[in-house]
Amino acid sequence: MEIKIGVQNVGREIVLESNQDAETVAKVVGEAIKGGSELRLTDDKGRLIIVPGNALGYVEIGAEEVRRVGFGQF
């Protein structure tokens, strides 16, 4: 799923693909915002992304969808 993170006072957003489900990501984001701790997410390539919780502007969690194979439109 695609996750977009907006950081305060930064013009570009952080975009990553993650294998985590939406509920898990929402829980981690909520804890980072509520506790003022850092947001730690791992992308689908195993890279760790760390953002200070007090610098978060927004987090957009994309819908989980099954990846299609081929070029056909359904």
C-alpha cells in the first residue's frame, strides 16, 4: 500500500510503499502523534523511515489493493 507523509515546513512529501496493513500503520501514526515520539515505518524494500512525531503535518494511508498482472482493463 502507498503511504504519503507530509512534514511541517517541508515542501515535498515522503512517499513509500509498505507491506504493512492500514490498521497497523494507523496505530503507529496515532501513537507517534499522541506521544510526541518518532514515527518509524518500514517500506517494502526493508528501508526504515523515521520522522519526528511533532513534525508530522499529515499521513495519507492508501487503500489496500490487489496488484493486477498484465495490460488488460477490467
